[in-house]
Amino acid sequence: MEYLSSDESDMELLEMIDEFDEESESEENLIQKVYKARVDYMIVLNNYEFTYRFRLSKSAVRELLDLINPYLKVKSPRNHGISPLHQILLALRFYALGTMLVSVADFIGVSIASASRIVNDVSKAIAKLYPRFVSIERHCNEEFYAIAGFPRVRGVIDGTHILIQSPNSNIGEEFRNRKGSFSLNVQVVCDASLRFQNVVARWPGSSHDATIFNHSDLKGTFFKLFATVPSNNHCSLLTEYCEQGRLANSWLLGDSAYPCKPYLLTPILNPTTRGEQLYNESHIRTRNTIERCIGVWKRRFPVLALKMRLKLENIQAVIIATSVLHNIARCHNLEEVDAEVHIPNDEMNIDEEIIHSPSSDATERRTLVDSWFSTL
């Protein structure tokens, strides 16, 4: 199912103008252009300035260029075609500034239409790296245990809302969240090192966190993110791993919006014993990892904290691409950089209703409390 934005015609018009400019063979229809000099920012900026402007270090950008260079093409056969490096830098600049395509285009020295096309192309190219950089296979039980003494934790899960413009009137209300804004509810799982293990970016803002989780397996409702990324790499991986026991006797931790399962442990709503209280305290401190991860992700790439005005499939590509870039930044041990634009505080912290699912199974949680936390 494909959802189209309300001002899609504007974006299509820009793309048509750009295509006409590049493909027209009629000399009398060509307008004399003044080409802006493209700066080699790898040379003119020092390491700090480069990382501040593009959110990644020079070495990380070189690695990224090597990985996605086969997917990027110089669209124009003329001498002023946009190199793969400048295409990457333009997209990174867009992620750092939000939706200001004019500023992004001027910074690199291209037209607004070209900037729009490049952001979409680069985002989808980076998203192809998802299987390489975002994986739930990584073992991190000991790292989680070091946080608050919670044993056998493989990952922590939560949902976060990404603001979008109103889609068309036929399906727009599906994307209106509980705060009245239009958004995507993105399910994320991270490890103790704040690296993403799973990202699902296909559900409208009205969807409950538990609904997203319950339908993220191969048998559930399935939407294709975009044609260039294999769907089973990130839409269905999480619950498939859980149901088949591939978490190797480990748990996910989630808040009370999720049903308690043998593989997904949630807080005890009304703790009465000391063991239950210790369980909740450890659970909360460990689960805080996902909130920190989301915060770091959105501060490094402010486009996620602002309202995106792109086609829905391109918004999904940006979300997946920035999750890949976030993990690359963590792999390179890059320090967190301040946002270059103002980010609204807690704009999309939407508290989900506590559910009481009849399918919940708290047996594993009860056993853990009795055999571990009650003995501390």
C-alpha cells in the first residue's frame, strides 16, 4: 500500500523540471545556467567542523562512499554532474537541517529540484545497508547486566513518533496520533551500546505500540517499505526471532504498552513485594537505554525531530537510512554532536495506554522475580 502526501504535486513538478533540464535535446529550449563552484569540504573543513556540518566524521563518510558508490550515478552527462561524494554530503546536510532544501541546495551548489532527487536517491542507497549494520544477532547480555543487574537481556524495545505532513484526505486520519499531529510510529530495538538492532518504519501514528509488535512477523499484516530494500530484513525480523526462540533464552524489555510474553518482559503494574520492586527498578533503568538511543539518534539527525515534507516512501527511506548512519556513528565511536537547528523538547513523547491483553503470559516474569530478584 502506498500513501501519497498532500502536496505531492509540488514535488513531482520539481522532479519534472529537473528531468526536462537534463534530458531535453532541443538546444533552443535550454536556458543558460550559471553553475556554482562545488567546495571540497573534505579539505576545507577541519574534523570538528566537518562532523558538525555533516553529522559523521570524514573517515565514516569515506567508508559510506565506498559502500554506496555503486548505487549512485552522476545524472548529468555534462561536466557539472554531481559527484557521489557531493550527493552524500547533500543528503547528510539535509538530515542535519531538517526540511530546508533551499539551504541544502545552496550549500552544495545545486538546484532545489536536484537536491530533492538526491536526498531520495541517497536515502534509499543507504537503506540498502540495513542488513549489514542493523542486526539483532549481536550478543550483549553482559553489557545490559552491567547497567542495573538485569540478567539475560538481549535488547530493549519502544516506539517513537516521527512527524510528517498530512497525507491525502483518504488516509490522513490513520496517521493522526493521540496528540493530534500526523506521524509515523516507528518501532525500534537497541542494545546496551545504543546501537539499533531492529527498526520498523511503516506504521501510521494512530497505531499502538503493541499492535506494531504483534504484526511484525511473517504471518502478520505486511507492508513494503520501498522496493529497493528487501522487506524481510527489517519489517518482520523481530517477532520472527522471538517466536522461533532464536533469542537464545534471552529477553526483550518493553514498557507496559506491550503484552508480557516469555520473550518480552514488561514492568509489574502494582509491585507489592521487595522482589517485585527490585525487578521494576532494574527493568526501568535498563529500559532507559532505548530512550537514550532515540534521543541521540534524533539529535544527530534533527530531520527526525522536525516535520518531514516528503512522499511517505521517501520518509521511510530517510528513517531507515538515518538508523544505519546512527549505527555507523556508534561503530566509529563518534561523540554526540549538538543539533544545528532547534529541536522541540519531548515533542513526540506519547504515552501509550496500558493494555491488559488476555494473551499476556507473565509466567516467565514471575519465575524471574522469585528466583532472582527476591533473593537479592
